[in-house]
Amino acid sequence: MYDPSRMLPKVTGYPLDPAVRTRRRPSQASRIEALRRVPLFAGLSTRNLARIDGISRVTFASTGRVIIEEGASGDELMVVLDGRASVRRGDRTIAECAPGQWFGEMSLLDDQPRSATVVAVEPMRLLTISRKDFRKLLTKAPRLAETLLASLSTRIRELQTAADMEPVV
């Protein structure tokens, strides 16, 4: 028997879900706003966010699709534009990603294994940035690299301060 859902086209390796396939491409303004929420990009100007948007692509994941797998190597940051995903470590669900949230940001900077598995719990549209394209952008825009380093330094200081405030037991 003919099943049209088995014949869905693929975009960047994620099968399109009919529920997501019909949606329009998000505007540049909405993509930039989504990027602005990622802590790694905190403090970047709209111009630099537009540069990052220029190397991003919109990808799709159908319900039940494993987007990233714990322990696997990773090289992409993904920002959720539509849909929801479950974040799991082992057999335990530790979080949920909804529109405006992100995962995989450290993969832009290092080559460490993924720390969790992310599975789409409903059809998703994601803004995806690869490490390769991100590094190329940084070599073309050294000021962007300087701003990112300052942003990372600020985040590390905030984490250190928060850790110093933890009660000693």
C-alpha cells in the first residue's frame, strides 16, 4: 500500500514532517532574535548576529527523531524555532527544549562528545549552525571572535561567582 509519509524529501539529513513542511521560512528578524537568546551570542550586535544568521540553515526533525545522541561527536548548534524536544541522559529525561531554546552550543567550540540525547517530541524546525561554517566566519570577522571571547569570559566569571556562593556542606 502507498504511504506518502515514507516519500518525504530530506533537508540536511532530517526528514521533513508534513506538519512542518508547509510552514513558511522564518523571517530574518525572527532568526536573529532566536540567535540573540543563545548565551554564547550574548552581547553581539545585530550586525554580527546577521552574519551568524548568514551561515545558518533551517532544518527539520519529525516526531521521534533523534537529533543528537549522547556520546556521539557533534559539530552543530541548534536553536529551536518550532516544536519541542526531550533532552535525556541515559534513561532519564533531564529537560525539554521549546521554541527560543538551544542545544549543542559548545560543539561550535570544541570536539567533545555530546553530553545528552535530544529527541523531537513533536515536529520541529531548527536553526542550525555548523562548526566548520562558524570557524570560517570567525576567521573572516576577527572582531566577532573578540566579542565572543569576551562573552565567554563573562559567562565563566558568572559561573565562578555562582559556584563561590554555593553553601559548603
